Amino acid sequence: MSTTPATDHTILVGGPYWEELSVGDVYVEFPALTLNEGHAALHQSIVGDRLRLPLDATLSQRVAHRRLAHPMLVCDVSIGQSTLPTQRVIGNLFYRRLMLRRLPAIGDTLRSTTEIVALKRNTVKEGRKPTGLAVLHIVTSDQEGRAILDYWRCAMLPISDLDASQPHADDLSQFPADLPADQLTDCLEGINLEAYRVEVPGAHFADLAVPTTWKLDGATASPARLSSRACR
């Protein structure tokens, strides 16, 4: 965090420039957030949520024994909690291996740990301000310290003093996008899939044939339209 004293006793606060980051830096200062029904309702109204379990509290209780939150709501919170070292971000180059470790629930208190795991200084081009890349490893956990979300984010940041910056050139290909297949079902621990099959009509995965194609006829995908359908 960069701080600059001002003459009127005001301290100007800003995020670090790229050259101020070091591999191994860990950021945990962002306030924790307890998910509540208001967060869920706001998220549903903005994105037009169609995910059945977060929408149906009764079904969620029968299947998961708790009121599930939409995973993308957790992603949004987590990304926001990772921005302490990237307040000056110019753009994000990738999000990789974004994986749910546990299904999030209303009432969970989310806190994120952000670690700098790789740095790469971009080639300096004439007429352009120098920049560098920082790969962040972000783990979001609940109130009991159980990991809920785990992923890598690559942010491009400005370099304030090129002469003071180190020519880091870490290999960013070491952060693959592939998810570990042996861990993908870990988040389903304690989930009653049979209760879901009984409660939800229509075809389930076991009923599908390969290949199967769905064609949408005359429907739009605007958030407003999806939101209105979700409320019917």
C-alpha cells in the first residue's frame, strides 16, 4: 500500500505499483462478509438467476440441508476481496482453475487470502507506460476456515519507476486452466442427490443421450427477461 503525506494532514492512500509487489506477499486485510438474503436477492435481480437450488429455499434445505447461495455471488465477493494489491489494475488477463471446494450457503462469512505467486515485467514499448503482470492465488474460506473457492487471477499493473523495478519473468504457463478431475465432486459431500431427483421433474443426467441438443426458439437472454421468468 502506497501512502503519501500531504501538507494539510491528509494522507493519500493508493494501491501498490507493480514494482512494489514481491512473490510471497500475502493480503488478508479485506473485511469479511456474511452472506444474507439481501445479497442473494440483489444478485438474482441483476443477473436473472436461473439456478434451481439458490432460488428454491425449500428444495435447497431438503437437498443440501442449508440455504445455498449462488456460486457466482461468492465469486463476485471473492474477486472484490482480492483487490487490495490490485487497486491500480489496468486489466485482468485470466482467471484460471476457479473451483468450488464447498457449496456456499446463506449465513456463511466469507474471507479471502490473496498471495502474490508470480511476477512478469512486460516488454517496454515506445510511447507506452511500462506495465507488469502479477498472478494472485486466491482462497476464499468460510467462518470455520473451510475453503469454498480457490483460483488464480492475473492482473496487469502500472510500473511507476522502471529503474527501480526488477525484470521478473516468471513462467505464467505454470498456472493451468484444467481442473483436477479427482477433486471436482468434493463440494457434493453431504448433498442428497436422490432428494433432488424426487423433487425436480423432467430429465436428469442419467436420462440424457449423447448427443442431445436444445434449440431456443425466439427467446432473449436479457437479465430483465430472465429475472421476470425466475419470478413466475
